[in-house]
Amino acid sequence: MSTTAPWMARIRHDPAIMAGKAVVSGTRVPVATVLRRLAAGATRSDVLADWPQLCDQDIDACLLYAATEIDHVVEVA
């Protein structure tokens, strides 16, 4: 059984691309931009129409990446 998170092959951080922000691998599409579009009510089809270089699995990877990152946030209250 692999311990690699399913999003890891599709999401990258590279200081030379978008100042190191998380992007979909092979693109300059930031994960945060995809998430914002979905949060604003865009459908998967809308996102894929906006960025034809993405596929449905890339959207899944963005969502899984966000969920993983949230799990690492520590409450300071």
C-alpha cells in the first residue's frame, strides 16, 4: 500500500513558478485559483472550460491538497 497522497503527483511547489505557490503540475494554474472558482459557484465544467489544460483529476487533486493543508493548520485561540 502506498503512503503517497493521491494529489502529490498533480500538485507542485516550485520557486521558479508562480513564486512557489501550489500549482497544478505542468501548468501555471494555482490551486488557490481553482478553489476560489469552485467556492464562487463554478462547476467542474466551468473550471475545465476556463483552463482546458486541466482535467477532472486535477480538480480532485486541488480539493485533496486543500483538505490536507487544512489538517495541518493548528488553532491558536
